[in-house]
Amino acid sequence: MVKKCIFKYIIYAAAFAALTLAEKTLGIYGLAIGFLFATSFCRERYYVVLPCFFAAQTLIPFSLNAVIYASAAAALFALAYFIHYKVKLKRTFVESAILTALSLAPYVGLNVSGDFAWLRIVLSLSAALTFGYASAIAAYPVVIRGLRYKLTCGEIFCIGIVVCVASIGLGSFELFNVKPYFFIVAFAAVFLKGTGSVAVLPFGAASGLGMAIGSGNPVTLCAVTVASLVAAGSGRYKTVLSGIVTGVAFALTALFFNGKFDIYSAVPFFAGGLAASCIPPKIYKRTGLTRRGYVGRYAMRTVVNRDREELSEKLNYVSSAFYEMRDILTEEQVCSPDIGAVTDSVCSNVCAECNFCGKCVEKFDIRASINKLTEAGVTNGKCTLLDVSVLMGENCRKVSYVINAVNDGVATYKRILEKRSGIEQGRDMLITQTGGAAALIGEMAKSVKTGLTFDVEKEKLLLEKLGQANVIAADAMIYDADTAKAEVTAVVREKDVKKPALREIVSEVIGMKMTEYSQKTAINGMVGVSFCKAPEYGIMYGETVSSKEERCGDTRQAVKIGKNKLMFVLSDGMGTGKNAHFTAGCVTRLIEAFYKAGFDHGTIFTCVAGLMSLRTQEDFSALDVLVADVSTGDVDFIKQGGRESYIVSQERFERIEGGSLPMGIIADSSPKIERRRLRTDETVILMSDGVADALSADEIREIAVGSGLRNPKTVSDEVVAAAKLRKGEGYDDMTVMALRLVRTNEKK
């Protein structure tokens, strides 16, 4: 971290020094300020940038006015940093432009007089704003995104502007009659060539143009451009030879145009090329791999598929373990307590200890008489003197004691029976859950086992097209591009997420309409946006609720449970008010969680029904669930005590009957499940019993068709209004949910 910070100090110090020298050469002010606020836009920290800026502005050369100018700009920069990082406000080009203009206020105030003063002021303001904008565009791929990704045309142009302006300043600086500019430009050209970059020639042309502008000598432009051209074309030579031939090309070109050998220019150029050629090859290799990192990610993708195979194998083992657990629980026999044990206990612990037992044995069958008492106790809750046989009543001297013992035994028997029943019910739930979990994990294993096929060429094409549309993507990944399961993930700037061009270009590259299904914030202001194939249909949905109390006992939910699946739940709690609302809400949330986890219909409803039946409070809930697959138009009607539903169009009217007991009455109740394929002209109507009890099927059809069937909200409103009118003041909670399919290209 410290090395990185020091390296930034050096780079920014050199940049601000070069820009300050360029200001002196051109006779204008504001280039360094423009670059300062460009670094702010790129989130560089003040303690790295401000010292470099302040030193360059005040020491080249030192003056009181320079201190005033630099202090004003530094104060505004610190203010911008506080706003961005402490108050968490977004950075904008407009804000940076305003702060840049305000930073020039001291310069304007102290330079309003003199020849061409206003012209210099206008030029300085224009240069500061224009160069600041260009610097922000140029710095973004270097500081934020990284140079290993393809640059856009705008970024290339802005980088060229920055190199050109910096070269104006560097070209005006001399050290012992030697211009370090030639050393730097030769070093950079050979280094770029060594990394395999194609930017050698554009860099040479931009830097040569800057030097030519600053010195007024076009020979430099020609010499540097020719040398860069030679460097770019010397790829088959070793780097050390590239440095030599680049220096020779520069010297010969300068000699041709000047007619003499310029040692003050040629020697530093040679030295720069040779210095770059002395850099260890591993650094060139590492830099080149970093720059080309996107292209060479095949190994990483192979690892992804390998890890998917390993995960699939582990999931299969987990699935097998759950199946084994289910089988063990299924085979286990749970023994119920024997009622005869109560009789045996009374006979051995009461009668056998009695001194008159022998006489009782002679007169009547003791076991049969006590067994009769036990059966009466189980049937009636307890036994009494009325249940005692005649012979036992005439001969037994401890009848009351025997009756109490039998009742105690029966009470114990019932507690054991209740406990065993609860264990059995919980065991059945666990069998269902383990079987469902095993099936779900098995499906996950199959899905994960299928390796992903990546399309590198389409990824490169996607990045290029996004760049051309000024949608900056730091990365892109496309897999299964030629199938209906195609998915794309692009890491783009936060401000590019909502651009229509992003979705349009993704769809164009994949060759099918794609839709966004998730966003995840990455680092440095980037957002990962994932796309999948757009579903064939969308859903228009409306609901209407009317309740007598503050909280409606009917709970409804419309939620997305998968990429292409939506779930609509209508849970009608027993009665009205708070308790019914709570029960219906619990059931709704539990079912939603199960569906999102990926369980099938049967497992979900069996588990939820079992859980609700375990509650000590008798709260029931009539459940009506519709699961719609927008990729096919199929809908599943799942009814657990729910009322009838309807599919309505101008030509069709179908009634989907309710079925089974409400949720929570018994543990092993099963839902009624029916599947239908809807057309886009059909409307589905779900309703609670408050509406179903008020209106007949024919009335509901007449109301729905009369509403036009285009707007589901209108349908639900009119059905509830008619039901309330029919019931008057004594109506139950009323809820209607209405929906219909629309083709995605019809959605607005």
C-alpha cells in the first residue's frame, strides 16, 4: 500500500509539473486545476494529490500570486472531497466544472488589467474546463477501470490530448542544456512496445505534436513519430534491439530535416530507449499479462467448471444422505401404548395387594371387570360407579380406590398417547421435508454438473460495442450463449446501468431479447448487471380488498419466486380481525419462503399443513395459490381449502373448483393442483369466501366481461363492489385478485 501511494506521488507530481510548465509556455492558466478536479472525479484522495499540485504550482516559479491561486484551488478541492466522501453525494461533471471555474476566481481578480487580459482569462477558463473534462475521461480507464480493457474512441482521444498537453510542458524544460522530454518519450515508446501495446504510434504522434507546439519546431513531431513507428514495427526483435533501432530512427530523421546531428536531442533519446530495454523481461511479461488479462482467462473459466463438477458431486452425496434419513424414518415402527397395560397395572398394584382379593376371585372375573372400567374411562374421559359391574359392586370392598387407580392409569395412557401422536406427526413432517430436500438438492446437483460454455469472442464484441456507445464495461462474461439458458453479466459504471443502450447491445450480441434479472454493486463505483433471456410474457395484475375491521383476515401476496416464475397467494384466515390476519400472514410468508427455496408444490403444502396442525390454537386458513410461468404461459392452481377461481374471456369461462380441507385442520391433508395454459385474452380471478358467497358464477362472468377484461384492477374493483352491494353491512372480508398475460413486446 505504501509503495503504491509513493508511486502515485511520483506520477502526479510529474503530471502537475508538466502541466504547470505547459501553462507558462502557452501563457494561459488553469490546465493543472482542470487536471486536479479530474482526479477528484476519479476519487483520488486529497493527501496524495494536493501536495503534488500545490508544490508544482507554487515552485515553478515561486510567487505570491501562485500561492494565492493554488490555495484557492486546494480549498475547493478539499470541499469537494468532503462532499463526495463524507456526505456520500454523487460526483458529476457539472459540479467539477463549477468548482474548476470558481478556482480561477483569484486569477481573474488579479489579471483583469493589461493587454489582452480578458482574452487570456477566457482562454484560461476554456482550457481549464476543456482539459479538466478530457483529463477525467482519460484518467477513468487508468485509475478506475484498468488499462487491460479495450478503450473507447473518446477515451483514446482524451488520453491523446493529455499526452499532447503534458509534452508541451515537458518539452520546455531543460537540465544542463538537455531536454528530459526525449528520454521520457523514448523510454515510454520502447516500454509500450515491450508490453505488446498497439498504442506506441498514437503515443509518439501525440507527444511529438505537443513538443512541436511548445517549441514551434515541426521537426520534433516528424522525428518522434518516425521513431515510434519503427518501435511499433520492431516486434520481432528483442527489446534491447528495439531501443537501439528506435534511437537510430530518431537520430536519422532529425539529421535529415535539420541537416546536422543534434546531440542534445539524440543522446537522451538513445538513453531512454536503452533504459527501457534494460527492464527485466519478467516485468514486461507481467505488465503484458495484466494488460491482456481479459483475453487470457480460459484457465479461470476451466476452474469454474471444475468447481461446479466438485460441487455437483458433493450435492449428490448430501441428497443421498437425505434420502437415507427419509428411508430410516419411514421404516421405523412407532409402537402405540397398550390400553391393557392400565388393566394389568391396577390388577397387580391394587387388587393383588388387597387382603380380600381371594374372595373377589371366587365371586367374579376381576380382570374383566377392571378392563370394563378402563374402557369406560378411555371412552368417557373417566370411569364412575355407574361403570362398575354388579358382581364387583357387591363383593369388592375398595371400589372407590379401584376407580381412582383406573382413572389415574387412563390419564397417564392418554398423555403417552398424545405425546406419541405428536412424535408421529413430527416424524411424518420430517419424512416429507427430508424427501423434498433430497429431491431439491438432487436437481441442484444436476444443474451444477452441467458445465458452462463461455463465448470469449462475443464477450470481446460486447465490450467493444458497449465502449462505442459510451457504456464503460470493466468486464463481461457470457455463457451458454447459443441456448435458451444464455446469461450475460456486465460490470459497468453506476451511471451507465440505466442506459437503454446497455440492454439493446446485450440483446444484439446474444441474438435474442435479454432482460435484466439482478444487480450487484461491485468496487470503485462499478455495478454488476446480469441478464437472461426475456420471458415470452409479462403479467398485468390488480387486487381489491374490503374489510370490516382495521386488519383484514385475507392476506394476499404477489412475488417473484424465480427468473420466470411469479406466485400469487390469497390466504383467507378463519374469521376476521387480528388473529385471522396473523394466521393468514404466517401461512403466506412460509409458503413464499418454501417456493423461493425451490421446493415442489406437494412438499410445500404438506409441510405447511403439518406445521399449522401442531399449533395449540385452532387457527385455520383457506389457501389459494397461483404459480405462473411467464416463459410458457402455464399457470398452476393450488387450492388448500380455497374457493373456486375463474378463467374468463369473451369466448371462454372456466371454473376451477376448490378442494381439500383448509390449512391447519389435519396434518396429512393434500392440496388440489390443476394446470392450465393461458392465452393473452384471458383473465384469471381469485377470490376469498366473502366474495364467493355473495356472487354466483354467472354474475362474476357478467361483471368481468362487462368491465372489458383489459385492466385486471378494473375487474377486481367491480367484482368487490358488486359483492358488497349484494351483502350489505353484514359482509365478510372480501378480496379479489385478477391477472392476465401480455406479450412482452406489448408491455409499456
